[in-house]
Amino acid sequence: QVQLVESGGGLVQPGGSLRLSCAASGTIFSISNMGWYRQAPGKQRELVALVFLYGGTNVANSVKGRFTISRDDAKSTVYLQMNNLKPEDTAVYYCNADVRPTMAARPSPFWGQGTQVTVSA
């Protein structure tokens, strides 16, 4: 089984910064894409940023220039550095990873439990 555990959420004032981390553990042969999504109250879950196996990234326009995604494959961990946070960034942030548990298995998406980010004065 594969687990994704997020950390780093919390309450921050507008203009502040937070760094989210998500570590994958369990039976893992390889991890391809890793990413962050978020869901605000009353809204659908949306993509925030993706980082691909060989380092390319895809970042939502709403956070471009403020958020940076990165990964450390030695630690099976993905990070989201969030700067200049705005109240509209308030949401539960979810980690996602496409994981092959064994060499014979196809990649499957796994999700973390979510971490709350609240931006408020």
C-alpha cells in the first residue's frame, strides 16, 4: 500500500509564505508525476501545480510567479513553496502522485489526506 502524508499547512497573513511537503511511503517501485491540488469551500478541486518525472512543471495561472513546485526523488517527496499568499488561496491542499507499486503494475493515482491553508489578517 502507498501513503501520501502532507505537512506544512496553517494560518498565515496576506503576503506571507508557507511551504507544503508531501512524502510518499509504502510499496513504491517508481513515481512519475507529482502535484498539488486545492479545494476551497463550495468550489471544485482544482490543479495548483504539477512536476513531471524529469523536472518539467505546470503551474496554474492563478498562482504563477508566486508558487513553486519541486521534488526530491531520493525522499519520494514533493514540495510547494507558496509566497505572497492571498486570501483567495485559502483552501485544503491535496498532494497527488502517480505511483507504480511494483515493476509489473501500472501507475495509479494516490492522494494525501489534505492540509488546510488559511490566509487571513
